[in-house]
Amino acid sequence: MTQITTPADAPNGDTTASWNKKGFEKGWLKNILHLVSGSSGNAILMLVSTTIAARSLGPAAYGVLALVLTVGRLSERLLRFESWQPLIRFAASEEIANDKKKMSELYLYGLFLDIGTALLAAVLTIIVGYALMSVIGLKPEHIPLVAIYAIAIAVNIRGVPTAALRFDGKFRTLAYVQMLSSILRLILAAVGLYLGFSLLEFVIIWTLCQALDSLLFLWLGMRVIRKQGIPNPLRANPFGLKERFPGFMSFAWSTNVSGTLRTLTQEADTLLVSAFAGTAWAGFYHIAKRIAKVAQQVGSMMQAVVYPDMARMWAQKDFKAFRRTIKRVQLVLGLVGCSFLAAFWLLGDWIMHVAFGPEFVQAYPLLVAQLLAVVLIMHAAPSRSALLAMNRPGFVLWVAIASTGLFFLTAWLTMPVYGALGANFAHIAFAALTAVAMDIAMWRQIGQTMKAPQE
């Protein structure tokens, strides 16, 4: 979950601290535009690469590629601790922020967590691929492909560079650096289409581009740390970090639990589809999710930027502005989501035929259903941020647990009957419960809080 609550996130003035000074409506829009344009642009580039790979490989082979990528992402996200969140929280303390030596040690703590979980995730990728091989439709000759992609998982060190770039106010860098690897992936995929690359070559392309992206991101983060005058974390004292930063790991564990719940619905679903309907349908389903992700990026990025100001408004008891902000953001996200849904409802069949080929038109109903779930999730994004600003992370976590349970119950009941479409029904159920529960809790607490001073 995204929690950026501290002015330490931005010493250079282009981040949370400056937004609070300039006010919500003067400071947030530019950062939202940067993050949304960067993430949406990256999602579009990924979608084009996906289109090229699907046309080159065909439904069955592309389904295998989707499964290889899903096994890797599932393993990585199950173990990822989002170390940037405890890093930012601890660096908010003036005692740590003003002590370069302690900052170096704090970054070292984060690096230990990032590197350790990345290596474990790479090993888990191979284990999961082998263990689930017969269930999800992979064959023994596909396991080397999983092992190749595990290399990209092993070097995916994100927490420390993310924290460092946020501290330095590098929102533009965060937004656009990922596009470099996506452009390279697009170029190589186009070459693969022209030369008739096999499944092996496409797995190598995806592995190479993701690994280069991770290494570039890490280099940028370490460069920012050096520019801030912080000693190299790799030379910091590695002993006694747990005692010097008590509570760091407990905070990291809480973010890991939330991330695990999201992963179980956002990544494991493709494996479920393959288990129930086969690898080709897993490919169709993966394509539908890729298209829907373009719209979903708007909601997640807006939440990342708006949350700090919402927390400020609530803390300052500016409840009218708080309520007005929620309504405006929900309206904007609703318009964006409904526009995507309407466009693909009317043109999705034709788009799938032209972009992917006639054999992929079967993904059209999956796409429409997935977009309906995305509209509900986008609506829930502001209420989730509001509840976090109200200091109700426990309720948000319980809603996630309940919604995840409903997701798997719906999938278990519908997938034997509707196949891949049942997974979309499960996403709709998950998103509907999340949106309704969070909206009710949010508006009820706003109403009670606004009435309290008058009583």
C-alpha cells in the first residue's frame, strides 16, 4: 500500500513538503500528471509489446509466456517487503534524517531486505514453476524458461532506490525511467516478429529488459544517495541494525501482508485460469488484464500523490476540503474508468481483431468484465486513501482480507462453469465489496466527525 506521509520524502521542494505549503490544488496536479503519464505510457508500451509477442507466438505459445511471467511475478511479490515504506517512515525522524551515518545504516538495512528477498524470490520462482507444472499446463521443457526469467527476479532490487528517489523529489525520474526498458522491449519484440523468434527468444527479451530496468533503477538510487552526501550504505556497519532501528521489520511485515493479499488476486488468477481452462485461455486472460491495466494505473498513481494532502487535511481538521477532495477525485476516476469501459464495450471486438488477430477475439468478453472490475477499484482508491488518512489501516486490511476470501470463493464457484470468465467475475466481486465497504466506512466516519463538534 502506498503511504507517503512525511516531509522527509522531499527535501528539494518538489514533493510532499512543498505540496503542503502550496495547498492541495496548487501542488498535486503536476505530480499526478508526471506519475500517471509515466505509468500509463509504460503500460501502453508494455501492451504494444504484448500485442507483438501474441501475434508472433500465437495463443498457445503466448499463453506459456504469460505463465512464465506470472510465476515469476507471483513469487517476487509474495516475498517483497516494500522496504521503501519503512525507510521513509524512519527517515521522517529528525534524529535519523540529520545524521548521515544513521541514514547510511538505514539504507543498508533496506538493502539487506531487498537483496535477500530478491534472491529468495528467484529460487521460489523455479520451485513454484516446477511444483505447479502439471496443474497449470506447463511441460518439463518449459522449466528452463522459468529459470531464465528467475534471473530478472534475482536482480529486482526496488525498495532502497525508490525511497532514495522519493526523498530527493525525483517524481519525474520515478515516472519515466521505467519507460526506457519498455521501449527496448518493444524494439526487440518487433525484431522478433520480423525474424520469427521462438518462445525462448521472447522469454530472453522479457528477462533482459526487466533486469536492465532493475539495475538502472538501482544505479539511479545509489547515485542520489551519494549526491545527498550519505556514505555508501555498503560500507556501513552491518551489525546491530535491528536494535538501532526497532520496529523496522514489523512495519515491513505489515506491508508484506497487504502486498501478499493483492498478489493472490492480481497474479495467481492467471494460474487459476490456466489450471481450469488451459494455457491458451491464460494468454487471452493475460492480454485482457494488460489492456485494463492502462486504466488502472490512473487510480493507483492518483492515490500515491493525493494521499499526503488528504492526511494533512484530516490532521488539520479541514473536513470540508477533505470531503470535497474525495468527491472530485472519485468523479475524475469514475469518468476515466467509464470512458475506458464504454470505448472497449463498443470497439473492443474490433480492436482485438485488428491488434492481436482473429484468434484472440475470444479475449473480448474477458476484457469487458475486467474493465468493470477496474472501474470499481478506481472508485475505491480515494476512499482507501481517506481511510488511511483517518488512521484506519486495520479496517483497510480487514476489507482486503474479506475481499480476497470473496474472490477465491467466487472463482471456485464460477470457473468450473464459465472458465476464464469466472476469474473476471471473481475480480468484480472483490472490487465491489472493497468499494462498498470502504465507501460506507469513510462517509460514516466523515459524517460522525463533522457532527461531533456541534454536539
